[in-house]
Amino acid sequence: MRKLFFDWALVNGYADNLTIDRIDNNGNYCPENCRFITRRENSINRRSTVWCMYEGGLYVQCDLKKKLGIGNKQVKQYVL
């Protein structure tokens, strides 16, 4: 079983700097629903992530705060 997973991982983008992720968070960990992404991408791919719209672009709340140099109260106007 380990060899099957290892072989699947190598064919599907495994690299030491990536983590396994479910495409559909409600789905199972199965080949059809898994991929390898960076830790940063994985941290964003959560139900609790707050998204903001700014000048036609979509940003994670913490990234927009850094980009604009603003705090929590000011960024609320951009939250979706």
C-alpha cells in the first residue's frame, strides 16, 4: 500500500517542499481529490480564510492589510 501511494505521489507532483491537500475539503483523501501545494497555499485553503475585494482583485485579508498598511478596522470595508 505504501508503494502505491509513493508511486501515485511521484506521478502527481510530489516535492519535498509541498504538502498534500484535498481539493474539496468535504471530500476524502483519495487520488481524485488530492494534490500537492505549498504550505502558504494550504494555509489559505481553509474555511476560516477571510477574502477581500480591492480594486478588482481578490486578496486574503492579512495580505491586503500588509499591502495597504492598514489595520483590522480599516480592512473590514473590503471583506466579502
